[in-house]
Amino acid sequence: MTIPATKAARQARITELLRREAVRSQPELARMLAESGVEVTQATLSRDLDELGALRLRAEDGSLVYALPGEGGARIQPRRLGAGESPAARLRRIAEELLVSAEASANLVIARTPPGAAQFLASAIDHADWETILGTVAGDDTILVISRDPQGGQAVAEALLKAADRRTWPASS
């Protein structure tokens, strides 16, 4: 198979591979790309992963794998990041790794993550289907979580911190 030598085509192939396979390293990804007809330098691959928002997360077996934030509500393949994992369990696992702090004001919560991780955590929050959460808006390292209850922000913040196994509110970093 020959992939057109465009950036968009290359990134589409990278996205396809990361959604389908548990990719543990850039050299492994470069080999997989080469096997499918896409030659790429390490620098270009690194830039592509950065532009796609790829993160390295701990898989169920303890290894680190590349994952992409959900696009348009799409979820990361559960078999890669925890086979049979419920949305609530997935949120707990991701929050343990990525939630830095959570603070509330009225029905709003500001949740902080490491740079580049907000969209991934926001997707996990959205897919957990908490009745108390209306929705999320994610930036690079900050998530706005909106509670349905006009004064429910503090309860949501505390629930997120509890899911992340944080003992203080807001979480100390």
C-alpha cells in the first residue's frame, strides 16, 4: 500500500495506527509506518505526535502507550487502555494520572492537568455520564466542568478529586 506523501495523509495513518494498536515508542511507530509505505524521520514523527495531541498513558498491563484524545466524542479503544473497563473506572484511572487540581465557583469547576492532557481527561469526564455534570470545555491544561446544579461545583470538584484519589481540595501539586 502506498500512502500519499502529504502531511494530512501521514497524520491520518498515524491516527489510524494509534487507535488500532498499542504503540509503545516512536521507533515502533516509525517501523509500523514504514511497513505501510510511509517513511518518516524521527523529528517529523515527533512533530506529528505533538500536533495530533498524542499522550503517553499507562495501559492496563502497566506499559506506556501512545493515545489520542477523543475526536468528536470518539473514545480511545478500550482494549488498549483497559479491556472491559467501565467509563467510571476509566475516569478514575485517567484522573489519577492527569488531574492536578480542581477548584469550584458556583456551578463551575476549573480542573488542571499537565500540558496537553486536558482534552483527554475532559473526554473521560464526558463519557463517564455523571448526571451532575452538564458538560466540559477543554483547553491545553485546563478544563471547565459545568455542573447542572447552580451551586454544585464544589461537589463535582470534590468528586473529581476523590476519583483521582486526592485527599485535599484543591489538590496540591
